[in-house]
Amino acid sequence: MATDEKPVVIRFTHVTKEYKLYKNDKARFKSLFSNKKNYKIKRAVDDLSFELRKGEGMALIGRNGAGKSTILKMITGVSYPTEGEIFVEGTISALLELSSGFDPEADGYENIKLKCSLMGMSDDEIKAVLPDIVEFADIGEYIEQPLRSYSSGMRARLGFAISVNCNPDILIVDEALSVGDRAFRKKCTAKVKEIMADSNVTLLFVTHALATAKDFCQKGIVLEKGKKLYEGNIDDAIEFYDSRN
Amino acid sequence: MIESIKLIFQEHKDFRKQIFMLAKSDLIKIYRGAALGWAWAVIKPLMTLFVFWFGFTVGLRHGKAVNGYPYFLWLVGGFLPWFYMRDMIQGGAECIRKYRYLVTKIKFPISIIPTFTSLSHMVVHLFLLAVGIAGFWIMGFAPDIYYLQIPFYMLLMFLFYEIWGLFAGMMAAISKDFLNLVKATVQALFWLSGVIYNVDTIENPVVRTALKFNPITVIAGGYRKSFIYKEWFWEDKIELACYAATFIVFLFLALWAFKKLRKEIPDVL
């Protein structure tokens, strides 16, 4: 097993994430000034541990509300765990909610530059990948229009184009391959395959399309209500998941 | 506390490049799409100044020359910083909500948002300041040595509203009530500051001193000291002490909010 010797790039150690659910905004505001517990706790991720090594592909499988999106948010650093530790190494490109995360008033070019720069790319690097992104997105003259005039399909295309063309170490794909028309979907799948051919890129895949997961991933984790039910190779994980539903 | 300060500085260091980029794009967005573009940066403030000048000079017949300067120029002296402060009182409170896509979609340090918002308004301020100084010159009042203290007051202003933006932006992200409170207070803060009258001429000493705890009074007064009264900033030490007191209070509030809310805001917005 060659992959076992590769370094760990993502490690969750007993990670728990709780959301505080307040009755309304007023209750939330009040809680700033008192220690009284006026909220309910919703545990989205419950004592989760796993490791992912460089070059591996792992699928997170589970129904809605299993905590998949929360896990991805914590890996990308948007959200913080309530307890436990998360270790992540390398630049992450996340294909989460592709159509959002843009500045609606800025045009396509500006949004590309902004997003790349926020991922920590230098001006030269951005200049180098800009034509690839524009070509991949393939949205024609709209690239010079403000984002608010885009259709949801165009936004997703641009989002996808940026995420896959910025040479990430870790690629996170969240239902993203289901956007756009069939031709674009095919293009996306091909691109992800191409990226994965490079054995140094780590993939985390969240999907309901289990067949696609088999194409990209060797490992699978089955989640339910924030708890890990099963961890193993992808075929077994899918079988386990199917047997429960 | 110390750790929060360290973290804020570290975040600014790591994102120094992006700060200027985001400030630039924030600035462009304000004026893009309008045919007159940048001209609005001058037209809007001029309109406000005209209304106040007309109201006080023609309407109330009160606007007299001050220290040899026409009343209109006296207004300009205090309004120049006020335009920035007005934009930052509300803009600072709104900034994190406005840029929620930076907070909830990608890893981005929250403390950067007030900084580039403030920087973008600062550019408009510098532009207006240049126009203002040119205006004074055209009216026959050339720049003199007292203009050298304008950068000092500018720095005081920038620092205070940076801290205000951090505190208010986070509070408003958590609570819409806070945002509404701020919006409702802008007018009150304007009339309870020295932008439209000279605080030093108020007879009641308690009120006179109380108003100096309002940073708007100190900053607007400071600009007027440079433009009109020809006094140095160290001549009124009580005023500076009042400013420092308010500054420290807000510094603590900002650090408290930062510590308490930093990790919560991405989940709430």
C-alpha cells in the first residue's frame, strides 16, 4: 500500500460541532450579555475522527442532515468545531454551493481575480490561469458583465472553472457535478478525473450519486445524524449504506 | 485580550495584499454604473453643504463669518471629516453583513472587512480633502503650517472608525436590532457633535465637556483648528483626553466582541 506512507493532509480528532438554536434574533442578542442558556443545542457532527492521506479520494455518504456540509465547512475553515481538533494541510479548493460566494456587482474577470487572490495565489499565478478559467467556463461575452446578470447555470460554470483551475492540493466536491447541462457535466467529470490522475491531489467527495463516487474514491464514510457509522473502502461503504435504506 | 490583538495584527499581515484589492473593488463599486461616476463624490457633499449654508445663512440669518472666514468655509472645515465619519458609522455597522459571502463561503478573517471598508471611504475622503483645500485657496486662503496637523487628526479618525467597524460590524452581524439602532443614531450623533456649531461656545460646562467625549466633536473640531481657528492640537489637552477615553472604551468593546463572536458569526450569517 503505497498511499499509507504518504503524509496525512486531513485529520479529524474527536470533532464535535454544535449549533446553538435560538428562538429568534432577540434571544440571541440577549445571550450576549448573560450566561443563561436560552437556546437549544443541535449536534451536527458528533465525535468524528478520521484521516485522509495525500492523493486519496474519500466519499462522505449520508442522507440530508447527516452533517456532511458541516464537515466540509470545517475543513475549509469557514466554520469552527465546538470540540476536538482539525488538522488540514495544503491549499483547499472547495466546490461548495458553486453559484454563491461571488461579488454580484463585480464582473466575471474581477470575480476570478478576487477568488484566486483570496485563495492565496500571486498575481503572476492568477495571470497564468486566467485564460484557462475563462475558456473552461465558456460563458462568452458575459465574462465582462456584472455577476448579478448571470443565470444560475452561468454562475455555477464560472465557480467550477475557478475551483478546478487553481491547482489545489485538496479538492472538495459537494454535489457540484450535478450542475449545468449534460455537456458541461461531462466536461466537469472529465476535469475532476484529470486532476485526480495527479496522485498528489486529495479529494473529498459528497454526493448522492453513488456511482460517480466509485469513479473517484477509494474510501467511503457513512454518516447518520453526525455520527460515523461505517468507514472502509468505497464498495463496502456503499453496500453498507444501501443495506440501511 | 492580548491574544485577540495579536490575532488581528497577524490577520492583517497575512492579508495585506488582499486588503488593498478589496478596498479598490469596494470603491469602484460605489461609483460604477453612474454616468457621472466620480463627480458624485463631489456633487453629493456639495449639495449637503449648500442646504446647511442656505438654512443657516439665508433662512435663520445666523451664519456669520468666523475668524475672518466666510460661514460656508467654516461649514466645509467640519463637514469634510463628517462625510467620512457618517459613511463609516453606518458603513462600519453594515460591512460584515454586506460582505457575508467572504465570511460564510470561504476562509476569510473577519477583522479585515472593516479595514478595507474604511480604506475605501478614506480614499473618497482624501479626494474631498484635496477639493476642499483647493476651494480654500481659490477663496484666497492659502495652506499654512497648521495644515500639517490634518494627517494627525486623520489618523485619529481612521483608528477610531476601524475599531468602531470591528465592534459594530460584528454586533450588527449577530443582531439586526443593533444595525437599526445605529442607523437611527446617525442623525442624533450629528446634532450632538460639533459639526454644525462650535462646542466651545456652549455655556453649560457639563454639556460642553460631555460633547467632547463624542469623537466626532474632536475630529471635526480638529479639522477646523487647522482650517479656521489656527490652533495646535496640543493646546486643548482635555479634549484629547476625552477622545482617548472614548477610544479605549470602544477598543475594549471591539476586542470583547471579537473574542466572543468571531467563531459564531459564520454560523449565524
